[in-house]
Amino acid sequence: MVLSKGYIMKNKSILEPYTMRFIMPEEIDQVITLQDYIYELLPNKEIFYRDPKETLLFEIERGGRIIGVFNHANQMIAYRYISFPGESEDNLGLDIGLHESQFKDVVHLETTLVHPDYRGNRLQGLTLEKALEWVVPFGYKHMLCTVSPYNYFSLHNIMKAGLNIKSLKKKYGTPGKDDGLWRFILHRDITSLCINNPSRYEALEMEKIKEQKQLIESGYVGYKLHKESHLIHYTQDFCQN
Ligand SMILES: CC(C)(COP(=O)(O)OP(=O)(O)OC[C@H]1O[C@@H](n2cnc3c(N)ncnc32)[C@H](O)[C@@H]1OP(=O)(O)O)[C@@H](O)C(=O)NCCC(=O)NCCS
């Protein structure tokens, strides 16, 4: 199923057509190849948790989807993976105190990757818009995701799409081995039209883990990432719906 078509710039200089569509389970190896390629190039490996092939196939079986973006040569140049955790214990609703009865209304924004040659085309934002268009008619209400406090580009795009920081904790650990990686947990009620423009806020650097944790634990929500200063704005004066 084609979700959209259009034109994008390769290396910010060559105009190319692209197609956005759901990928099929038999195309999963292309996802893994792109994931491994981008992972190897990352200066800070901590910002990105690689999804095992088995997890992706399991999630597709459970209703999840991978939106792929393909160039004129039908090569995958970007993807966004979304999942529907339902009652399972990996539902991020648990991390932000959602009531169990709401778990069925949760959609997770999982990994998004864009090949370095095609960055700057807003593909992270465009695939998120398509994911939203797709889930809303099914009645999903809560969109949740995790982002590393060291991943400015991803955090900027996710917060621009209206998701707010509700928690900061270690995720993806192995019991008895390591306690995982620092992650913000972000949330948006996709049925709400509420826009935050508080008169009072605190601004903190994204890497200041301890200070942000303290603020969040005392009831603050991160609602904006300032583009120039890279400071996150937190407020207690937060509209919920
Ligand atoms: C996060 C990511 C998906 C964003 O890609 P994107 O949708 O192409 O980003 P945007 O189009 O919003 O880019 C906005 C600007 O930031 C720049 N930019 C985006 N990602 C960048 C990166 N990783 N490094 C340097 N600059 C980057 C773009 O070139 C663009 O610059 P411009 O305004 O001068 O044209 C991409 O950086 C990526 O794949 N990163 C590695 C994997 C990752 O961290 N994924 C998210 C967690 S799962």
C-alpha cells in the first residue's frame, strides 16, 4: 500500500522521486541492513538501540508496521517502525503512570532511521505524519516513545510533533547484567488539541540527567526543545487535554 510519493534531495543537491509504503515481512533484511549501516556510523552508539530481526517480525505479526521510504532505484533510504504493545509489560504507558485500562489505546513510535545521504528532507517528520494518519481512525489515543538525552536531532523532531517529556529513566537493560541506557519517555494524547505556552518554565540542558529527573519527579513536563540553545523547557503549568 503506497502511503505517499514525492521528491526529496539526495546529499542536499540532487532531486529524486521517493515512495513511502508499508514494508512486507519478506523485506525485513533491508531494514536490518540499513539499521546496521547507520549504527556503525554513529559517533555515540548509546543513542540508538538496534532492534533484533526476530523482534521486528514478532511485532509485525502482533499488528506493528514499518513504513519504508524508497528512492528511485527502489532502495530503502529510511524507515519508521511503530508497534501496538497492548497489555504487554513493555507498554511505555507503565513508565508514565497510564492506567492499565488505557494500554490498549497506546501506539509506540519505535525506531526511525534516515540514510545520511537523505537527511534534511524531514523524513522523520513525514513518516510520523503518515503514522498518525494511519492510527487515528483505529481509535488510538496515546502516542509514546523513548529518545536518548544525547540525540538532539531526534528529540527536536519528536517534540516538534507535540510529544512531551513525562519520564527519564534507564531502559533496554539486561537483568543481572546492565541497567540499560538513559531515555526520555515522551507522550502525546493524539485526540487532544491542547497547546502549551506557559508563562513560567525552567530551562535545562538535555544532557543534565540528575537535574531533569528531579524536575520531572516533582511534576514538571518537558514541552519544548529550543533550537538554538538546545535547552529543554519544563513547566508545571501543563495542559493535559
Ligand atoms: C534522527 C534522524 C532520523 C533525523 O533525520 P531527518 O528526518 O532527515 O532530519 P531532518 O530533516 O529533520 O533534519 C533537520 C536538519 O538537521 C540535520 N540533521 C538531521 N539528522 C542529523 C544528524 N544525525 N547529524 C547531523 N545533522 C543532522 C539535517 O541535515 C537538517 O539540516 P538542514 O536544516 O541544514 O537541512 C536522523 O538523524 C537519523 O537517522 N539519525 C540516526 C538514527 C537515530 O538517531 N534515530 C532516532 C532514534 S530511533
